[in-house]
Amino acid sequence: MAVCIAVIAKENYPLYIRSVPTQNELKFHYTVHTSLDVVEEKISAVGKSLGDQRELYLGLLYPTEDYKVYGYVTNSKVKFVIVVDSSNTSLRDNEIRSMFRKLHNSFTDVMCNPFHNPGDQIQSKAFDGIVSGMMVQTG
Amino acid sequence: MAQCVQSVQEFVQDSFVPMVAVLCSEEAERVTRKNNLNFAELLRPFCRLTSEGHMRDPNNQVQVVKNLRIFVNNVVTSPNRPPTALSHAQSKILNEVVLSCQPQEGVVNNVVTAGDYDLNFSATTPWFETYRENFLQSMPASDHEFLNHYLACLLVVSSTEAVPVEQFLKLSQEQHRIQHSGEYTNPKWFIPNTLKYYVLLHDMSEGDEQRADAVYEDMKQRYGSQGCYLLKMNTRSFSAEGDEQIPDPWSQYLQRNILHTQVRTAIGDLNGVSGSLESHPLQLDITSSSGSLHTLGAVKTELKKGARDPESLAGGAGSHGACLTLNDHDHIRQFIQEFTFRGLLPHIEKNIRQLNDQSRFTKSLITSIDRILSGSFSENMVYPPEAPELQIRKMADLCFLVQHYELAYSCYHTAKKDFLSDQAMLYAAGALEMAAVSAFLQAGAPRPYPAHYMDTAIQTYRDVCKNMVLAERCVLLNAEILKSQGKYSDAATLLIKMTSEDSDLRSALLLEQAAHCFINMRNPMVRKFAFHMILAGHRFSKAGQRRHALRCYCQAMQVYKERSWSLAEDHINFTIGRQSFTLRQPEKAVIAFRQILTNDSRQTATQQSAFLREYLYVYKVTTSAQKIHLPQLPLPCIHCSATRVYFGHERRLAEGEKQAATHVSLDQEYDQDSADMWCHLEEQLVAAANRGIVPVNFQPTQCCLNSQTDNQRHPLAVVEEPIIVEVTFRNPLKVSLALSNLSLLWRFTADDAPPSKEKMTNELAITNEEILALGVGVTVYSGFFVLCCHINIHSVDLLLPTGQQTFDVMVVHGKQDLMIQGPRLNQTKEDKMTVRHGHDQRLNFIVTSPMPLMEIFFLQFPTALLCGEIRKAYVEFCNVSSVALCGLRVVSTHPDFFSFGSQATTPLTPVSPTSAENNSAYKTLATPPQSGSAAFEMLVSAEDFSQPSGVIDIPIDGSTLQPGESTQLPLWLRGPDQEGVHEINFLFYYESTGKGNKISHRVLRHTVFICASRSLSVQASACRSCVPPHHSLGDKGGGGTLIFIDVENINMSEAGMREFHIVQVSSSSQHWRLHKCINPAKDKDCKLTSRERAKLCFRATRCKPQKGTPYRINKPYLSIISSSTPCGDFFFRGCQTSESQRLDAPSSRTSCSSKSQSCVSTEDRSSDITNIVRKCNELDLNIIVIWKAYVVEDNKQLILEGQLHVALQTIGKEASSLTPREEAQEMVLLKFKSQLPPPVILPSAELSQLVKTSLHYPETYTHPFVQDSLCVVPVTLTLSNCSLAQVDVIIDLRHKGTSPETLEVHSSFTWVGQTQYKLQLKPQEVLCLTLQACFLQAGVYNLNTPRVFAKPAEQGAMCETSQQTASPSLIFINNA
């Protein structure tokens, strides 16, 4: 399961970042931030050829020594980033995909909340719950 | 990778140059020492050849050698094998090289714009280039390659030697010994028979030149002219120094030289004591990341020492080559050229040829045999020096050194194949590396650059051979080449891969280069750049390169700054702060730490407190070191725009039972509506003071300035009056801060006397996220000056969170500026396009001359009243200033609520609240009423009571209030007519007696809340009495009207039983007067308990038009002068307001009734008629009901008094004291079809009121029918014209009954005589007609049969109306 899940706004500032509490949060912030370069590269590469009908799932953005970073971009250019432990080899592409889909659905629900101000940090219990479900459960 | 000064080709070429060793005799050494240089150093600046050389390759093709550089070095011998990694001493040298190479201040950085990022950083990284150059030069020579093996040896002997030739021999033997004895593994030699070049050094200042020439001749004989050289130098003597400035070409090589010699010597030294390297004292402890200042200091001093030592050795900077003239320089240059072209290149050419032949011969034979013989090879296999594979490699290296890259490549390629098949990995990697490099350097580029060769080589070096030095070299070369080809991504990957734990410095530099690669990509990867910069910064700091670390973090900061990646931002800021502090840049540190604290951080409380402590420490050090007076503090945050400024003293709210005017206080929230209301009131006051005209420059007085008020003008402050400034602080941290010793700092431009300032001290604690407002006062003394208030928090004491065990308190002093920005302008187009702010002069006061200051107190001021209740209170005006005041006025939102009494009717008696306690608010008539029936009448003009506008002048003695004086006035209050809570605002106005002040007037506000509860409801109606006024025939008008007054107790209060007594009913009218009460229950005192209702009945008669006659009637025992204060006051006030309401009302009504009106107006006369009729029905009578209420409150009986007003407008219409609820306007259907004008409906009902008729006849009439069968009774018909117009009246006595019953009845009697009259009645005329009725028999008859038609004169007949009243007039006819 994931060790860090982040939602990044269109303007590339974080809307939501949650990481496994046992590890250094700062590290994940850096990792997620750096991954945005790759996300942008991928969007611009795909955007030219396929236009709007691009795949939202961007796949593996880049592997680091300890983690694998996966990306997903909604049509409104909101980015989802999931960081997975490299040692976790059981996780397949399909599962990552379904995680992103679940995340996207929950994010859509958050955006549908009339009391949510778009562009604000996400503070939703339901979203929190979904994210917690995807995170690594540590004691 | 960053941009480099050198081109790639230059860099790669320079990385591999022919090496030349130097062996010097002692005497020669002495000669060169004169210049503070050894021989190798002496030659170094001239080692690049400017002219082209030529040589022939094995195929006899001429090869051009351009821009060749040779490297000359002293022979340093060591017996050890070269290490696979750099020694610690070497890495220390590299560390210092990097440390000493810092970006210059003020160098123009280039700006890279990527997306929405603008990055500012230097594109070049000279420290990296220096590192690279030094690294490559300090590469230890190894067995698997020959590139940095010595190709030749210079044997240098001085001409002063006794027998120079002998010396040459000695040196030659020495060289031979070093190379061939096997004692030393270092230095390594390229070829067994190394080129020996004999140099005779001649010192021009010392030796005998002829002798030197002779020796040289001898040498030529011995070694051939191409193997020796006579170098003449030191033309200049020491004494001549300073005469001419000679360029010092050594200086740029000096540093490197020193370091190199150090490296060499260090290697030499340390190799002797091998094994103890790890604990060598010179090794700096650079791994500590905590960054104590000591470490830094150590590094610095170490560096300085290192830099100074060789200098002192050399005798000070700038003194190199002191004995050399420019001619000497040329000699040296010539010598190098001669040596290279005549000695070195032919030597290389010869060797290449030899090796070529040899390899061609052996390749086919020996290699295969060898391979078969030796069988298996280990990975670390070592070839013997004579191995044919190595010969190929040697040849390749030679070709490479002389720039014959094509041949070099093919040789390397061959060698590579051989090595690979032998599984000699190190050799193979070396061959691969050089093959790739030579392929790259091939001019025509017949083949693409084999990047995979490099990859393989690197991998092999690193993973198989564990030789990081070689791997690093390979990476540096490859990265540079990739960069030149634009393959930044590959280069970055390569560089990042090379980072490892073993060397922080290398990792840092490579990471930085990787970061530069990311930013130089076609689509710049800004975030990767930033991230790798941070990583580089981290490694730099681990390597002790704080300055570089700081630079890296600062560059990365540009990407993270203000992008709401706050966690990362905080981390960077914190690191920057720390590094800056340790680098003695506390200002930078303070700024960085401040960033952490001012940003809304998401850090935990403990983290924040750590940040805070760190910041406070740095801050304290900075301030104490720099002696800055009160630097800026970032905490707590001040909401500048929320600053409020209050002019004046803090108000006492109550003093004993005195209740001070509320005025304005800081507790009040600003409210635009109320501000407008006050402004409107003030306008009224100013207008009243200026004879009804508001001055053009009128500005409402503002006592309290905040963000919403208009702050464009400088506020006026009065001398000797305090100004209270309220500053709002916010603590953004999760840690509490304690503030103490707060004071305002201010600045002013004074005209004369110096001001003094007052401090206010407040001890406060701001806890988490709490917003705290704090009043700090400043009092200003002396004359006119503009006070530019610069308010600063003088000192802020900060306490650490209380949760901690160690409760160490760190106190810092600082200030915060109050910079208030005005509201955003939005007037012109420019304003709208850009963000512009207006001025806010809230804190820039102009202090003016003294002004009067008044305080107002209220005594016995109620908070709850019954509707209409009259209460007397007292108001006290105090002049608390030293200036007299006058022109006291007041205006209120509810002018009918209060009255000061009118001067005309109230004798000014000294009143004190205590003596008048039991008195009723009303004044009673001193003399008892004359008689119960007689009505008391008084003429009062309304002007006495009311004032033209709402502004009321306050009648104080002498109309001025001297300083310190106070005066008390009675104030009558009347409860509002409507129940509920009423907010009543008073605005008092006063001005200085002196003229020409900047402030024309001052105002004082007061707001009260009155809770009005229901008392009585009075409903009155009037109707015309049918009865002719026979009781008062004297009244000519005969317009008797009955007034019915319904009084109901509608008080809902259950608590104190309230019993209302109607004390008096007065009337006020211009035309009417109330006559006596004609109540059915005459004697009864009119008493009303809860929900009871009483009916009072009065007769009113018309009187001559008089002005204003309040009229008193009823209740013999107590008679109240209703015409005087307060009764009259409130009555007339009430009239005014109700009139103004009435004036308002029609305007709203016309809209809906306009249609019908327009229809009516089609015929003029009908409107005339209505007018007449309305006039006729107009009453305009005001009734004042004065009551008393008995209330039990707290076991005490209280008597409350009050009055209610009813205005009767028309006869027959009911009027109430309670203002009716506003009826919702009915929705009118929108009609598009034009409406047919409705038939003119004559207001018959109203017209029937034109003429009043009454029949007068004897009630019973006895007639002897026996004697006379006809009984004639005289009947008088009185007609009175009620209207003010002439009325035509037609009286028809004929029976016209249509119904059978009337016929039946009426047939019994007839009118005799004239049966039809046509009359004209003058206005208000009463006419009596004598009629005669004839009866035939006894009985009861209804005489009311005459039909009277009336119409206003000169009107059409159509509007005749029956004036008949329905009531029967019965007559009894008795038979006698």
C-alpha cells in the first residue's frame, strides 16, 4: 500500500498531503514536489498527440532508491501522486490504477461539496477515510 | 551541468597531456629558487604551445598537432602502489580548492524562466571546474593506462657547476635508477627508454656566459643538438627589482602549485606512515552537521594557514620570477617549444612507429599463444608490462596524446577487444573509456559517440574494480561530452548515479551539476533542479562547505518560495538560517528564521518552539553584536489595517448615580449605518449653528478612526488630550508569546517646544492564535505640529511554552512598524488596471490649539417607560477643559422623546432632583378650578414649544459654560408611543467661544435604549350631534359635535398591578373647543384596571378661529396646566412628527389611487364638491389624555404619569393614539386594456352631510277632534349649512312614498301650506322654516317625511342628494 498520497492543485501547490506518520514527512513533500516535473513532462508529451482523450493515469513517474512514485492527472489538471515503497513488489499496476480511481471519485465528492471552496486545502473526513484505507497500516 | 569556460574538446584534451619529469641538480635548483620557483613551476606558465607542430604517423601521413600542452613536474618517488581511491590528504586538498573558489559577489546571474518560475542563479560553476581540474591532475598513475606516465625527463644542471657534464651523468643515472631499479612504483614511466633532455641552466647575473656556451657546445657534441638546451635566465639582479613591472604569469598557477606540492608531499609523507591515515590530525572533522562555529573557524584558519605557509616559503605573493625579464620569459617559451618539437614529438613519433611494427608482428602470434597458455584469467588480472595487449594500449595512448585520434580509436578498440576476451576488466574499462573519448574527439566524426562504451566503463570501474577515482574521472568526461551533445537528462542520471556515501564533496558537486542539467533541459525541470540543489546543499554542508551549501539552498529556495509547500520551505529556511549564522551572516539568518515564523506554518508546536528559540538566539546575537537600536520583530503579527485611533479620554461610564453620555468608545464596532446617521445629525446641528447652511468644508467629526472610516485627511488632535491607539496583534504560532513593556514610538515635526511622551506598560500574554487588541496611549503636549506617529512595539518578551520543563526565558527587544495602507483606489482606469492604494492618515495627526471639552451626565434617566409616560430627568453639562464653551445644541433621532421645557412657559426655577422627587412631572394649577362645568381655556402659540428644525438649543445660563463649570437642567422624557425597545440617539453640539480654531465645533454622542411597554389605548371618534343645540342657543354656529373617547388599558404586565386613572382630557384645536363632559356616569372617577375599557363623551363646539388653544376640561380635583411644560412640549412635538408622517404618507398613497383620481378629475366640479364636502367634515381636533398609573414595584407604590395624543381629522372617522400598523400595499393587477371610466359616483354619503336638518315640534299635541276634525300643528324645520360654501336646498313636502306602508302611514297626515321650497343657504347659515302639518285623527305620526335636497351652489342639479335622516320624528296627537 501507499506510504504517501498527495493531491496537487492545478497551480502546483499542495491541496492534500498525507504520509505514513512513522517516516519523515518532509522527505515525502520533497519527493512529491519533484515528481511534478515529471508529471508536467508527461502531460505535455501526451497532450500534443491525443488532446483531451488522454489517459488520466500516468503510470510510474520515477523510481527512487526507496520508493516508486505514481502519478494521475485529472482533466482539470489536478494531480494525484501516490508514493509506494519499492520493496512492495506485490503491488501491480492495476491496483495502483484502482487506487487512483478511488481517490479521484472521493476527490470529486469533495469538490461537489457546496461548502468547499475550490483551491482550499482538502479537509474532508470522507476523503481522509479513503486515503487512510489506501495507506500502509502501521501498528 | 553548468556552463564551462573551456570547450569540451579543450577540456578533454587538457585532461590528458604528455607528462614530462624534471630532475634538477642542487645548483640548478638554487638558481631557480632565486625566483621563488622550482624548475617545474618556472616552466609551467609556458607549457602550452602556441604554434603548430608536425609529425608523421606510421603510415607516413603528416599529422598536425595543435594547441598542445605538456605537463612538467618534479619527480617525486614513492614505493607504494597507487591507491584506488583518493587519499584523505588529497580529498582535503580538493576540499580546500572548492572552498576557496566561491562565486564572486555581484556577478551578474542569469535568469531562467521556466513556466511561472523565474530563477536567478549563476550559470557557471567555477568551483566545479577547479575541482575537476585538480582532481584530474591528482589522478594517481596506474598500470592499466599510460596517459599520465612520464614520457620524458628533463635533466637540469646549472652552468655554475664545477663539471656540468658530470652532473648530467649523475642525473641520468638517477633517472635510470628510478625507472628501472624497481624500488619505486611511482613515478611511472611510459616507455623503457625514456627521452632524456639535457638542460644547462645559466644564471646571467652570476656565471660566466662564455663558459656556459662552451659547456653547451660540449653537450651538443655529447647528446646531439636535439637532446640538449642552454637556458639563459636571471638576467635581472635583485637590486633591479621594482624598476619595471613585469607580468607575473605564475600567479594563476600558484595556488594550484601549492596545493599540488602539498598533495605530492602529503602523499610522500603519508605513504611512509601508511595505515595511520584515518586518525591523522590534519584530517578535519567535517562530518558534524550541527554546524558549530568552532568547526568553521577551524576550517578557516586551517585554510589560511595552508594558504600562508607556501607564501611565506615563497617570500610573499607577487615576487615570483623576480629575476626574470621579459626576454627571459621568451627564452623559456623558446626552450619549451624547442624541447617539444625537437625532442618530444620525434620521440613519440619514433615510439609509435616502433609499437606499430611490434604489434603488427606480435598480434597474430603471441596473443593467441598467450591465451592458450595462461588459460583462465582472474578479474584482477595484471598483464606483464611487456604484454602485447599493453603495447597496443600504449600506442593508442601515444596517438591520443599527440591528437591522432583516429589511430588512437582503432588501437583502443583493438585493445578493448583483447582485454575483454581476456576478462581483464580494468584494462577493458580503460580502453573503452578512451575509445569513447577519442571517438568523440575525432574531427570529422565518422562514427557517433559511443555512449554505451562509457556506461560500461563506468559500471566496470565502479562495480567490478571498485575504483571510484577512475569511475569519477569517467563520469566527469562522459557528463561533459553528453552535455555538449545536449543530452542533459542522460548526464543528470549519470551524475546522480555517481553520488555515493564515500565522498560528500564529490556527491555535492555532482548533484549540483545534475541540478544544472535539469534546468538546462529543453523543458527545464525546475523542481528537480531545486530538489537536487537541496541534496547538493546537504552534501556540501556535510562536506564542511557551508558557503556552497548556503548558496545551493538559496537557489533551491527560489523554487519553493511562496508556493505553499510550507513544510519544505520551512526546512530550507531553517537550513539557510543555520548556515548563514555559522557563516557569520546573522542578518541573512534572521531573515530566514523570520520567514519560518511569519509564514502560517504547519509545523508542530514543539517544532515551532524550536524554530522560535533558534530565531531568538540568532536575533539576540545579531542585535547585541550590531548594536542596532530596536530592530524589527516578526512576531507577533500586527494587523496594521485593524489599528484604531481614538481621540480623547477614556470615558467614565457612570459616576455615582450619574450616568455619563455614552459617546464613542473603542468597544463599539464600526457600523456604516450608524455612522451615516450620526453624520446626518451633525449636519443638522452645523446647519442650525450656521443659520441653516451647511458649510462647504463640513466634515463630520470622527472620534475613532478605523479601517472603514475616511482617513484621507490628517485627523486633528487637540493639545493635552490623549490619543489612544489600539493595535491588534495576532500570534500565528502554536507557542505562546508573552509581551511586556509595550510602548508606542513616534516621530514628529515640531514647530517649537519639544514634546514629551507618555508610556504605557502592559503585561500581556498572547496564547495560541489569539487575537489581542491593546490600547497604548500617547499624550501630546505643545503647539502646532504634524505628528507622524510611528508606532512601534518597543519590546517583546517571549516566553517558551509552559509545557516545557526547562522554563528558560529568552527576552528580546524589538519593534514593529505600523504601516497602514489606504483602501484600494478604484476611480480612474489606471486605478482599476493596477493595484493602487490611497493614503491613510490615521496615524498622522495635526495637533491643534486647545478646545473645550464637555462631559454630560444624566440623572434619573429611566430605561423603561410606559407608552406616553412622562418622566422627569436631569442632565448635567460639565466643561472639563480650560476653554469656555458655548452654542450648546442637541439633536436627536427621536425629537418627540424629550424636552428641555420651553422658556416661554416655564419660569426658570432652580431645580434640584432631590427636592422635586415627589413632585409630579406636571404642573398643577395653583388656584382651584372655578367650577366643575366651566372649561379652562388658554391660548398658546405652537412656536413657543416647537423649534423649526429638529435641533434644540439647550437653555443654559448665560449660554456659555465657563471652564470647570457645570450646570444641571431638567429634562422631560415621554415614552414612545409604540411599544418595544427604542434606540434613541442624541448628538450634543458645542463650540469654543474663541474663533478661528481649526476645529469649528465638537460633538458628543449619547445613545439610550428605552424599553416602552403598553399603557393605554385611546380611540376617539367624532360625530355630528343631531340634536339642535337648544341648550346653548347662544352658539350661533350650532355645529355641536360629539367626541367619544374610548380608553382601554392594554397594559400586559402582570407583575405590578397597574391601575390607570384618566386625570384630564385636554383638547387643542384652532377651531374647536371641548365642552363639558357628558358622560353617562358623571361622577365616577375614571379608573381602569387591566384590560378594562372606559368611554368618555365630550361635546365640542366650534369657536372663532384662534390659534392654538389647548383646552382643559374635566376632573375638578386636579387640574393640570396642559398648555405648559411638559405637556405642551410633547403635544406639539408629537404633532410635528405626526404631521411630517402625514406629509410622507400621501406620497406613498397617490401612486395607487392616481387612476381613480384622474377619473374623477374629468369633471372638475365633482372634485370641487369633494373639496367642499371634505371641508365640511374637517374637524382638526387634537385630544390630549392625561393619565396616572398606580404601579406596585418592589412593594412600593409608584405613581406614573403620562399623556396620549389623538388627532381627530374628520367627523365620523375613528382615530387612535396607537399608530396603525402600516398596511401592506395591495397588489394591483396589471391591466393592459384601457379601463372604461367608471360612472361618476357622487359621494352621496358625504354630500348628505352638507345640510343638517332638524324638526322642532311639540312632542304631544292635544287636539279636540270632535270640535275640529282638522288638527294643524306648527312644525319648525331647522336647516343648518355645515359647509363653508353656499348651498342650494330644495325641500319637497309631498309624499312620494312608494312603499305601501309608508303610503299607509303618511296618508293619515299631510303637510299644508307651501309644499316645496327652494332656498339658498349661506355658509354656516341656520335657517328655520315654519311648516304646518295637518292631522285628521289622533295617533302617532312620523313627521320626518320632508325630503331635503341639497347641492352646492352653481353646481349641476345632478348632484342633489337627499339630506333626509332615517330616524323617525314621532308626534303624539291626542284627542282632547
